[in-house]
Amino acid sequence: MKKLSLLLLLVIGSGFVGGCGGTPAYTRDERFAQIKRNFEIDNDQIADDIDHMLLLRPSGTLSFWNIYHRE
């Protein structure tokens, strides 16, 4: 009975020791801003791919989307 209660206590206690309880790396607003920025970059790359497939731009040009100065 001692071993069973010790095992039960250990199993229940191990749920509280996990790494999920700490503070997140980013706030909710920062995370949503990252997701929005990534969606915008993906949409710009999709537009580049469509322009390339439809031959709307000359070959050999790089993307003209500026990904470093977004707001």
C-alpha cells in the first residue's frame, strides 16, 4: 500500500513539474503580429510564383517585395 500511494503521489506530482507552466516567450499581441507578418510574406511569395507561371515578369528577376521593412 505504501508503494502504491508513493507511486500515485509521484505520478500526480510529475504533472506539475513539466515545462509547460512557465511564462511564454512572446505576448499574445506579439505572436499575432508575427503570424500576420508571416502570412503577408507568404502571400507576396505566392504572387511572385503566379507572376512567374503566367510569364508576367521577365525571367531572372528577384522578388521586389521588401520583407525587412514591414509594419
